[in-house]
Amino acid sequence: MSPIGNINMADPVGRPLNKMIQYFIERAKGGTGLLITGLVPVSYGIDPTLSEENNTTYFPRIDGSSRTRLSGWRDLTAGVKPYGAKIFIQLSAGLGRVGSPEPALSGKILKSASWNKNYYIPQVPHLPLSDRKIKKIVKMMGQSAANAKMSGFDGVHLHGHEGYLMDQLTSAPWNRRKLGRYRNKFQFGIDVVREIKNRCGEDFPIIYRIDLTQALQESYGDEIFRKRFHGKERTIDEGLQFCKALYEAGVNAFDVDKGCYDNWFWPHPPSYFGDAIYVEEMAGRLKDFFREESIDAKVIAVGKLGKPEVAETVLSDQQADFVMLGRPLLADPYWPIKVKENRTKEIIHCIGDHEGCIESFKKGGHPCCSVNPYTGFEDTKRLAKTEKRKKVAIIGAGPAGCEAAITSHIRGHEVILFEKTGRIGGQLLTASKMLIKHDIRRYLENLEYRIELLKKDGLSIKFNTEVNASDITDDFDVIICCSGLKTTLPAIEGMEDIVSLEGRDLLNRNMELPENVENILVVGGGVLGCEIAYSLSYEKGKNVTLVGRNKELMPETVQANRAQMLWMMMGKGSPSGKKEENLKQPVKVCNASEVVRFSNGKAYVKANRGRKDPYTPWKALIPENVRNPFEKKTDPDNVEEIIIDTDLVIFATGGKADDSLYYELLKRKTDTEVYSAGDSTKPGRVWEAITGANEIARNI
């Protein structure tokens, strides 16, 4: 199991809660051979970004000599061992420049390997750590490893990748030291490994997680690479030599990925990427290097390996010794057992949206999962048989409706699921029409298979059946409305003079375009608008311009997914990971802009002159509750008119809840329980739809 940050799964002093313990026990039950915790920082008192008010932290801790904290870790290791699993702890040197800037805003001095800018607010500087402080972190890593060994851990996983502090100290983009012991970029990693071996013994295993290259030049091209990143990064050849030096210091295995925070879509591959996106060039390259050098360290492959047939190919082709799964084990903790028992069609497939596993804890939550409502709630949510069997009607077979039906049926209720079309999926089925949504298509295949199994067990589904309030009799004890959303076109002057489509209508007609369409205008700068704009350029080869009202594109989208979509829209990359030669031209963007009228095949746009460059994939959007004193507001009156030629306008401006059935049923005032879930409550994300439907179905 790949390390996924166990943020807010420990108490404020860092002791693991039952929430974290049960989270890992579930994956041990599911057959995972080696579990690895999320990052556990050690550099408290040195890296200010780790601590919050009153010296509390949202990270779990194992540093120092607190037996209070160790009790939680001992419970964790004792909990997973009976199921045959091993467990390693991931130790982190800290966050450095990728930590929250908030401590600096309250007067604390932030630190990094050299003078570096904060990732979230570049105006906030990080000063260089002294050699003395770095040596202290080395000692802290050793003490934490010794604590972990005493607590029952089977080994240590070192968090040396992705641009965190350990990576900052060991790679060129951030370590520009000219003097002292740590001007040698390999030294910190070597010192940490030797300290752990000295404290824990040579037979105590260490896995080192490394980005073989940060891939900055590849991602953004020479100009941005020189200007933004000082023209520096760890090259693959240097990464191979670093791995050799770490092996000689005592590392037993290497977990190899690619990229860093500034191209976060590499170490956290979104749904847009294909399978095994960098295994061959990273893990495979390292494995070949080890063969050439007669190095017997093991290589672990990671990155979009959730399809069993893909993971099996990586092993059979000898590109790695082990495969590592992160989000696939959040989506389905029983992935290993289902593969072992040849039940792969039953696997709940990760959809790559990052909403639960990353965005949740970014905004103050803990890891969870959009398609598995039990992830992160193993300590509180139970799927128990009902004591009173009820007749349940569920209207709509989108993600909310399917979850409500599955959960209600498993609990023992009599369930009828009504769907107005001929297939399940709802908005997910609509989205899956784009080539970049292949993860959604795989998830729907698995969902359809699971539904078919339940139909054989008595679950009733009525397709091509549109339900009105008059169709629902009082025979039902429970009605759950999952009617989805309804869309409308905005009222803009001159609409009658243009050919237009609503975005979802375009997708539902399999992106078939009218004849003689070359120039397309997409209105709406959210995730749907950007995905449609890119797909029209990528799949159809059209000239596409996007107009969005917000100053930033996709402001509500997870950083990894947002960054990759911007990267692809600007023509720097593609779902294959390589520069897209088939993209006719980058998608042109007018952000902080609004279409005010149409006339004679032209769109007249009111654009703010102070609008920012929309293509800054390396820039993170910080949560609204974090104050950025350097943020400049745009003057709403400082506008200019832009005229755009267009043959077709696609409106991707959102939708409204289709809640009419729900409110009509409420007016009946009968004993029937009536609920609403998914988009019919409020248009939102898959996470909200499935979590809400599950909550209802578990409690009826």
C-alpha cells in the first residue's frame, strides 16, 4: 500500500486514533502484503509549518520520547499483524517550501534547503537551514525509526520525493548551497540512512521513495524551466547515481515515481493519464540500472496500476519487483483478495478525482474516497442487516441512486431502482463520453457488473422508466429521490443568431458536431468547460476558445487534476504523458471575462484588463479560509471588449438540482419516508453524491 497522508487521523498531540487503526486493519483484512503509513514528520521545532496553534499538529507523530504517542502506534501494528500483513512507517524530514505559509503570517521564520519561495504564496520566503539544524533532523529521523521499531513496525519508508524537505535537501531545484556538509546533494539522504541503520540495526529494512527526476524541463519547456526553476532539476542519470549511493548506505528497496509539487500531476496521477504512466521510464529504468551494476536492491513500481492486468504485466515484464497501490486500495481495500480469487470484475475502481483522498484533508478533513463511503470511516460506519424490511423506491440510477440501491439491498430491504434511460451512471455516464475519462468508464463497467450480481439476488431495476409523483404509490415505505440535475442555457443577447449546445447534451450525443464547424466557443471555466474545451481540440482537432467568469480556471478542482488539465490545454502534454502532437493548437482562454452578446457568428466578450495568465499549472489555489495578504484584486470596471469568431457555442455553465419530485412527494404528508440525494439535492461531486446516499441507505 502506497503511503497516503493520514492527516487528522491522530489526536492533536500526534497519537494515532482508532480511526487510523481501523483504516489500516481494513486493508490488512483485504490482503495487502505490506502496508505503509502516511507521512510522519519528525522536525518539530525546526520546521514551523508542521505545527498549529498551541503546538498541536494535524500529522501523526512518533518523534521524541512520548510513550503516550507510542501507545497508539503499538495498537496499530498489533491490529494489522494477525492478518499476515507487514507494516512500515513513512518518516518525513518535514515540509519546507511546500508547507502552509500561515506560520509566516504570524511572524515565524520558514526554512528550506536554501533561499526558496513558498509554494502556495511565493512572496513568503524560506531561509536556508543551518548545517547544525540539518544534523539535528538526521538525529530525529534515527530516534523516530528506533521508536517505530520498538512499536512493532517492520521497517521504515523514507519520504524522499515530491519536493518535500528531504527532496529539497537532496536535489538541485532547491538545494543551491555553496558551503558546508550539505552542499553535496546526496549527503542528507546518506546520513539519514546510516543514522537509522546505526540505531535500528543493519537488518532493519529501509525503503526510500524517490522521484528519479522532477521532470520540470520536460513538463514546461526551456523558457519556464529557466525562469521559474533556475534551470535546475535532478536528471534521471543523477537520480540513478543517487540510488546507488543510497543502496551503498543501506537502503534495501526503492519506491520510484516522478515529479514534484510544481507538476503535482506526476506523483499524483489524475484520471486523465493512462495506465502505468511512468513505470517503464522510472521503475523499469532503475531496475535495468541495478542489473547492470549488480545491485540487489528491490524496485517498487507505482502510478496508475489499479487495473490488475496492468499490475501483472509490470511484474511479468520484470520492470519492478513489487507493485504499489494507493488510491485503488482506498476505493477497494479488498483489491488483493478479489484478484487472488479471480473476482476482478467486482473491484470498485478508483476514478482518479482526488476529491476524497487529497482535497478532503487539504480543507481540514482526513483521507476518504469518492467511490467508497467507508474509507476513513471504518471506525464509525457499519453495514448492518435491517431489523425491519421495508419497500424502497429509488428514482435515478446515477452514482447516488446506485449506492442507495446497493446499500439498501445488502441490508435486506426490498428495492426497486427506476432509471429513465437504458443504462446506469447518470452524469458519470455522460462524462465518460470523453476519451480522457477512461477511469470513469472502468468504474462504470465494475458498477454494472456489481448491479447485475445483485439483480440475481433480487434487486429490481426498471430501465426506460420516467417517474412522476403520480406514479409513486403509498405502497413504498421509503422513497429516495436521485433525480439528478437540470440544465438551462443562459439568457444572452443574440442567442437566436448562433448555433449552440449545452455541454452535457454535446456529450450525450457522443460529441458529434454539426457540419462545417471549425471555431468553437466554450462558455464556462469550471472543470466541465475545460474538459470539453480540451476534448474538442484533442479529439476533434477544432480551434477552441474558452471564456470563464472566474479569475482562475477550475477554481474548485483538486490541484493535481487542475494542473494537468491546464498543462494539456496549453499544449505541453497529453494523457500519454508526452507532448501532444495531435493538438491543433492550445486552447485560447479569456478568464475573468463574460460573453455579453452574439451577432453574425461573433461573440462579444467583456474581459477584465487585469486578468491573470490562465496557464500557471504550477500555481496552487489556496483555500478560501487562508488569508493571502499579497493577493491583488482586479478592478471590475477595468474592462475591454474582445470579439471572437465562432461557428458553435457550447455552454458548460453548470446546472440546478432537479428537486421537483422530492418536494411534490413531501407535500403528500403520508407515513412514507422521503429523502433526496446526489445532484437532486445540490449539484456537486461524486464524493458528496455517494456519501450522502450511503448515509441515508444505512439508516432507513
